[in-house]
Amino acid sequence: MVPYYQQSPIHLTVLDADTQMPVQGAVVVARWTVSKGWFQTYNAGAFELQEALSDSEGKVLLPGFDKRWWPWFSNSFIPARQPEIVVFKYKYVPERYLNSYDSQSSKPGLRDLSGSIEWKGKKTLNISALPDDPSTRFQKFMGLSRNPLPFLIPALDHGCTWTKMKHMIIEYDKQMHEGEKLGLLKGPAGPWYMPPEKTAYSGDCPGGIEWIEAQRAVEF
């Protein structure tokens, strides 16, 4: 067990996979997940979540975090290949990236005594454009087997976690709302992937559905 974790800043560039031109306004989310149990048998939630937007040159900076003490007796770890990074922009295919093993000990979940984590994964994140036709685009988006967004969204009912990735939610909602308007979205109408209003676990945060519907009023 390490006494603490710390993450150095992560510098990335987002490019269009076809043109190799910078993509401005792409949302990049880094998630550091905690596993529990001696064999890391189950996910205990997010240790940290950070979000940033790419600039006109496609550049992204995730600040990381300074030393955070972690109790050695907690039997929980940040496992190997963390953080996990998700990049997405409306009308593009979402992509998911894992850190390289180069930055960790060969033993999953362990660090050296400094507890320092560095991003040794890909520095350039390529995203591919979805079809221009809205109907074709939505159907292809829903059929993506590697779509990482449902991986992030279900965790958002834990307290105020969802407020840390608002831009990602907005981009995701643009695509989902488009499917609703086309009559292609199966299941309940509305932003079903967000925490409902005024639930016991929402704490002092505004209801997720209430918030996303307010954003829709602005966007559309």
C-alpha cells in the first residue's frame, strides 16, 4: 500500500482521425477508479474525476492533483492503467484510453513509495466524425460497442459526481436528444441517464434531470 497518491499534469492533443486537424471543443474526462479487496475484486467508485475542453489547437490540459493521503489499511487501490481517459464531441465517435503499464509497478495497483502517477499513454487522441445524416448518425452512435459514455454515466448518481463532467453530459445529451426528436430513442423519454430530481442521494446538488432540461432550453 502507498501512503498517498499524486498525479502529474496531463497534456494531450485531440485530432480529427481523418484530416489530422485539431478538434476544438472536444471534451476530455479523466477518471481515477478505486478498486477494493486484496484481489481488486470490485469497483469502489471514482477517486477523482477531471474534465477539460480542447482549445483551437486541439490542446488539452488536465491539472492532476497534489499529494492525497490514502490509508494503508483501507484495502483499496487505484489499480494499474489509471487514469482512464474518455474523449468525445457531438457528431464524433467517443474514444476511451487507458494509461500504459510503463508508469506503474509490474504488480497491478501498486506504486512506488512516492505514490506518483504519470500519464504514459497516448498523447494524441484521435476521434472520427460520425455521418452527417442525423438518423444515420444516431443509429451508428447507439450501435457503438466501444462507446465509453455509458461507463461514465451510471456512476453519476453518487452525490455530486455528475457536476464534475458537465460538458461531457451536454455533448452526450445533444446526441441523445437528437435521437429523441427523430423518434429513434427506445425506452423512456427524457434524460433518463441522469440522476432524477431531489433524490435522497443527490444531497445539495440540483437534480440532474432538472439541470439537463435547463441546458436543453439553452441549446435548442
